[in-house]
Amino acid sequence: MKSKQVNLRFGAVSLLIVLAAMSRLAPHPPNFSPVGGMALFGAAYYSRRCWAFAIPILAMWVSDLALNNIVYAQYFDGFVWFYSGALFTYGAFAAVVLLGMLTLKKVRVGRVAAAALGASVVFFLVSNFGVWLAAGMYPHTPAGLAACYAAGIPFFQNTIAGDLVYTAAMFGAFEWGARKLPQLRLQKISPK
């Protein structure tokens, strides 16, 4: 019975993450995305840490493949496996997973909201640092770094909104489902 509960929970968590990742393909405002929510959700509900990193990152990468090679193909020369700056984007994503592991050992509304805001800040800081360092758009000076962060501020509000909306939707859907299907309430199993 416990194995079926683990499989059901794993499947439900994975399905919500994949659906969120695929929602990136729908038209949306710049930076209004499920990325922070996916990272926090995986961190909170996967029973093994490796899955908390692997499944959301894989789902994001597959959606990136579709975005870069179908939706935005006209901006690239040939097939794109990774875009410039991907290291910083995925690094920020992994940092948000870690943030979720540290803050969401108990899922509570206040903790989830604070983690979503923290995810927005982490992503903003890391991804804009990556743009400053790797894109060649700004001089590698403190003034250039400040200009890069200043240029990112208009997008930051959409990052916050996306993280709050998607985090609330994913956590809310899972908790609603767990009320209807108590098998989803399986306690986390310690990593092996």
C-alpha cells in the first residue's frame, strides 16, 4: 500500500510540474512564469532530494527546448540545446529548490508566500548577474552591474507576480487534491 501511495504522490507532483512547465509555451507577459513555483513545489513535495532537483529542471529544460526551437526559433541559428545564460538561469533554479528545501519542511501559507518572494529575489539577483557577466551588454564594472540590475527592475514585478500565482496554484491544487485523495498526504520519506 505504501508503495502505491509513493507512486501516486510522485505522479501527482510530477504531473503538476510538467503542466506548469508546459504553460510557459502559452502567451504570457515577460517573466511571468512558473519557474519559481516549480522549484519550490518540487522541493516541498518530492520525498527524495534528487527528484526535487531533477524533475523540475528536466521539465524546464524540455520547455526551454520547445521555446527556443519552436516559439523563438527565428532568433537562433540552428537547433538550440542551451541558450547563452542558461548556466545562470538553471543555477538560480537550483538555488530556489534549495531555498524551498530549507524553508518548506512544513507547508504553511505564510512560509510558501515568503518562499515565493524569496524565489523571485534569488532569480532576479542570479539571472541579472549572469546577464552582466556573460552577455556583453554592460561593462564589467560596479556601475555596469548596477545598470544591469536597474534594467531588470521592470521585469521583476512580473517575476514576483508569476512566482506568487504559480506557487499558489500548484500548492493549492495539490492540497485540494490531497483533501479529495488522502493517499497524496503521505509523509516525506527520508532520502536514502
